[in-house]
Amino acid sequence: MVNWHFLETVFLDMDGTLLDLHFDNHFWLEHLPRRYAEHNNLSPRQAHDLIVPMIMAERGSLNWYCTDYWSNRLALDITGLKAEVGERIGYRPHVTDFLEALRGKGLRSVIVTNCHPDPLNLKLERTGLASRVDGIISSHELGKPKEDPSFWADLAKREPYRCESTLMVDDSFPVLESARNAGIGQCLAILAPDSQKSPNQRHPDFPSIHHFDEVTPALLQSEPLPYRA
């Protein structure tokens, strides 16, 4: 499924891969419409039916992920509203063991996320995730989302990597397709990003797992690259 022997770098999505996507789904589909309704004298259903199509129209763009954009568009403090339900932020199963295994094997682990820096900081504060990886890059720093074909070349300027010895792990099939088209050597899909929802269907082009305990044993048994420094 994953050829750990030939890897040096592991790029990791955050929301839905390391952290439970339930937080984000709950926020955008339930909490935000409720608070928008309160501010605009609407019913929660009216607010939901107004906001969700608005959000979906931006899917795949940087605006989709940008709290500044949505704060301006909806006239609400999106980061502040996210903090109101911050107790829902948490790890997906077996993530910390997996990250420890990566570090123990000398693989460089870097979070590559579309999350805006403001909610990213909130999630890091809640989880201590930054101490478990070697680097964190938000696509907002590069001005384009991971779905953009040119994202990966720009990423290499910030976080040098060799395509053939890099793995990308993500719950988004469009992101994995973008990574594969950019030459990333191996891709792995997460099928159960939200603990409160049914798993996604497998993609025919990508190996996939529900949780990291499916690949951690093989990682622990692997040998490092002969030429790794």
C-alpha cells in the first residue's frame, strides 16, 4: 500500500487526515448558520439554505478555506465563532502513534493544509499538533490551494522535497489528484475523515485507509532509505 522504504518526506493534510473533520463540518453546516440566523433575524433553516450554496460555489478555490473572506462576506467573526465550538477539535484515531512512528523512522513529516492561519492557530493550540511534526505550511502562505496545479512547485521553494521519495496523505481526492499530477511519488487517501459520518467510497486510483493503524505496523517494520542523511 505504501512503500515506506523509498520515502524521505511525508506531507500530511490536517483536517480530515490528522484531525477529526467533524469540527469543521459541524461549524459550517450547523453552528455558523445558527449564529448567522441570530444576527440576521432568520430561522436556522433559512440561514443554512442561504449560506451553504454560497460556500459550495467557492469549492476548490482559496476563498473556500479563507476565514477572512467569509468574515467579510457574512459580516461575522468566523475565527471567533469557531472558537465557540473549539471543544470539538480533536485527533482522528491512531494519529499520534503514527506521527511518533514517522519521527522514529527519521521521516520528515510536514503538514500541508488549506486551513487559514487563524483557525490553524486555534487547532494547534487545542491539540499541540505542532510539536508532533517537523513543519507546517498553510496554502494561504502561497496564495493558492493544494488543488491548484502550480501549488506543488511553489511548495518546493518553501519546503524542498524530491517527488519520487515523497508521500501525500489527504482525505480530498481532488488534492491527491493534484499531487499525483505534480509528480508526487506516492499518495494515500483517508476514507473516514469525519467520526460522525459514514466513510467515503474508495477511489480506484489511490490506495486508501480508514485509520492509520492500517499502515503504522508496516512503517515500524520498514528500513530507512540507504542514502538518507
